[in-house]
Amino acid sequence: MSRGPARTTAREPPGPATHRIPREPPVPRMLDVSDDVRAEIGDEEADRLLAGESAPGSYDCTSCRTPGDCEQERTSTVLFIGDETAVLAFAHAGCLPSQVVKVTEEQLQGAVRSISADQARSESAPAAPEKAAPEQAVLGVTSGLILIAGELHPALVVEPTAPIARPGTSGAGDDFLPLLIEQGFMPVTELASTPAVLHGWSVLLAMGQLHAVLQPGTNGGRPVAWWQAHQPLQVTEGWRTAANKHQQVLMFAAPVGSIGRQPREDLLRDALDKAAANGQLVAAALPLAGT
């Protein structure tokens, strides 16, 4: 069966996503604190931020990871909330609006540990080689068009950079696929038909760019980000057209080392076929949110 002409794929580069509040209190002049962020941190802390008592002058943007200065350019406050912890980050207003982002506690703690290590290394000259810390898994996301039953479908392929352990365990196993199956994703042995729709999950597309994969909130609350791009991921015009046509996106997930970085869609399809044949692929059709 012909799979159509080869196309390039798009991939969101992994990277740290948060920045802790520095202790020094320069006075910002162009800081934005949204109503959602204010509701979470309280009026007193929001006013302290706006007055410059607890906000940074310079920062690393939590979206594009380049330097910013809230005294010289418009800056958004972004509050990351885990199950027990919250971290306030800063972003260029052109990269992200001020907002609240819910993440898992494991993701948040991993980001905090990474930031703390970076800060410690930058504040002291290295006197001796450091022990390598265990790799923090990051979800790599590739977009591409997949031909199924003679029709092109927009797809996202998710593969972590390291094994994913079940929360609360310290073993060396990889529970990435079992955790997704528990959420409703189904094992795929061949790509002969489209997977079933997984209601409650969705793919957020805004301004023609991919922003996030959303999952149901706890206790029937609003959806939260299961994966969020550090900066909006560009997708092809053909991918956007197919997404708007089907009003859904096929999401495939495989454990680390199963897919790899594939520069063309025909190679991506070959890797998916191989992962499916090896029992290393789960999938679901996620409704499209946005345009």
C-alpha cells in the first residue's frame, strides 16, 4: 500500500520548564499577573510582585529559555502547580500569557531539582568532577501525517527520553505504556485502522501551532496539561488541514528507544509499524481543541 510522498516531521525540543523565584527584589515595571495566578497566590503576594518586592529583574523565560528582563520588556507570571507544590515562573509576554499550569508533582519536583542544580553550578566554580545525576525523563513529541486505510490522519508520536517509573516507586522498570493504558489508551499491534476516541483528552492547537496535550482534571475539574510545549510547536499546513478535517489527532506512544528521531514521515511510519509489531505501541484518537 502506498504511503504517499515523504514529508519532514516536526519535533518539540525537550528542556526545563520552570524557574524559581530569586531572592533579590528588583523593581519590575512591566509585569503581568493574571486573575487566575492572583487567585492562587493571593492578593498580598500579587501586589508584592507588582511592586517589585518579590519579582526578578532578569530571568530565563520558562517558554523559550532565553534571558528576559521585566524592567525592560513585558513579562508574564506563570504558576506551575503540582499536587503539593507550586512554583512561580516568568516568561516573555510574547511567548506565554500569565496563567496557571497544572502538572504532576513528579514533573514539578524534577524541574525544581534540575533548576537547583543549575543554580548551584553557576554560583560556584567546579572544584572536582560531579557525579552524574539520574536522567530526568522528558517527553519528546513528533508530529506527522500517517496513512491509515487510504486516508491521511494528523498524528503525534510521544516517546520519553528515559524510562518512566510509576509514581512512588524507585525501581528501574519502565511503566510508561502501562500508565497510559490505565488512562484509556489501547495497545496497537498494526496500523490498519484508526484507534478509538479517548474522551476527556484533547490536543490544543492555537494560531496554527501545537501547544499541549490535555487530560481530564481531577474530580471533574477543568482539563490540565499532560504535555505542554516549551514553545509552540510548528506543524505543517497539511497537518493542520487534516486536523481541522477530522477534528481529532491520533496520538501514538512508545517507550524510550522504540521510535527515535525520524526526519521524514515515511521513516516515522516504518518505526511505528515496527514498534506495533513488537508490542511497544499504544494509541488513541484525541479530539481537537482550537484551530
